[in-house]
Amino acid sequence: MVKNSNMLFSPDTVVIHISGSKESAGKILKTNDGLFRVFGYNKSEVINHLVNLLMPSLFAKRHAEFLEKFFQTGRKPMFNQQSVLYAVDREGCCFQVKIVLKQLPDLSEGLQYVGMIRQSQKDCEYIITDMNGVIDSFSKGVKEGLRIAPSIFKDNKINVQVLAPDLIKVFSSIDKKRTLLEKFKEPGGQKITFYVPKDFAENAKSNERKKAKDPRSPRAAKGVKNKDKGSEILYKQFNKDINKHGGVASSPMSPQKLLKSLEYRECAEKHNVRLSLIHICRCRRIERCRSRWSPYH
């Protein structure tokens, strides 16, 4: 039951009807005007698209598996009760929502699921990463505070340790559950500084750049390659390194070394926050790491 009728009739509540048939499971059939106010989408942009369009990609990738498991077992762990989940808007910013999910048999259109969604109002911001620290999405307050567009992270694996060097030692101890990690799980978290290195947005798009062919001899070309390698920016090298080795740099890299580099000393933006790290489980007990960010003064 919906305990609070205000959720159902509020203009800020999004009502979404989703197909429950196995052939078109998860497809959005219809919705209300609250969709635009909360998610920024027009109805025509989501109708006949999968509902995982409105989820952070870490969760969206597993949603089809969740539906398949439901068809196989018939278990209803989320129905008829209020749950707290995460959604993403049209800009790619994530936010916390309260959702109530119900089954609705329909004689003309078959079984449907009806989701009633309302944005949760909390005085904190969020960064969602995988367990290695690769950023999936972040909330609007983080976007405005650091002036980073969410689209930068869509096609580029950027680790949160690049933006917050103090998290290098934290992520290296996540699996071992050391005391250092536990400090960030205490109420209020720990004071930490987020940085946006110089020319971060431009240099982060490394996957879109194509290397020009060198017409000179192999020996000369090799010399050019080595020269270019020596001039690469430090945080870009570090980001590649940690993504290759499961979130932990293969060669020792300290926060101090990064912060002494030119890119960080002349950073475009920096922001002091209170940060707490919280482990949550979704979709077959796959662990996620969520960073909870709130301004620190």
C-alpha cells in the first residue's frame, strides 16, 4: 500500500506504466507530466524505450537480468513497498528517488507494472562509482560545484581518485576493510578536497583522439613516441594505470605526487567536502560504491 497519499497525487510524482510481458519486459508504455519536471524528458522521448533509460548505467546493465530472474522465480521483492533507489535525468545527473512498484493486470495490454516515483529531498550530493572507483554518474550539485559535464564520463573511464587524490589509499584498501576505509563510513564522513586538473575536460576525452601516422623511419617514429610519452600529463597516466589494475595503481603513486604536478597546482576548480563512502548491494548482490558528498565549510 502507498502509505502517504500525497506521493500519488503530487505534481512532482512520476507515474510510469511498464510492460510486464516477457517479450517486451521493461518497455515504457505510458507516463504522466511529472516525467518532465523530475527527469527533463518529454513523453515522446521515453515511450517504447526501456525503463533503464532512467537508471545509472551500473544498475541499468543488470536490470534485464533482474526481470529475467523475476520471470523464472516469480519472487516480488520490491512490489507494494516503498524503496529508495537512484535515477538519472536527461542531463545524466543522478539523484535519489523513492519508488513504489505495483502490478496491474490489463485485459487489453496484458500485465503491466506501475511505478510511482518521487525525488528524495536530502541535503547531500552523490557520486556513483563501481568498486574500482570508475565514475558512473554524479548529482547536479557535484556538476555545478566542479563544473564538469556528466557527458565526459559516459564514454571515458575516469576514476574518482583522479579528482580526489586522497582516495588513492582508500580504494586500495576497500577489499581489505582497513580502519582507513571505516573512517569514511562514520556519520559525517571525512574532510577531503576534490580537484579538477587543468584542461581536465579536454584531456579526459582521450578515446576520441586518433594518432596521426608518422611518415618517417621506424627508428625516428620510435623517438617521437618516446618523446610524446615523456610529456604526457601526470593524472592521465595515473588514470590509465589504475583502470588497468583493478583500481589500484601498479606502481606506487601518492596523493602528494599528483598534487605537486602542474595540472593540480593550476587546477581549474577545487572543492572541500565532507565525504562518506557507503557500500550498497543491488542486483544479485553485486557491490557498488556510492560516494556521499556534502559541502564542508
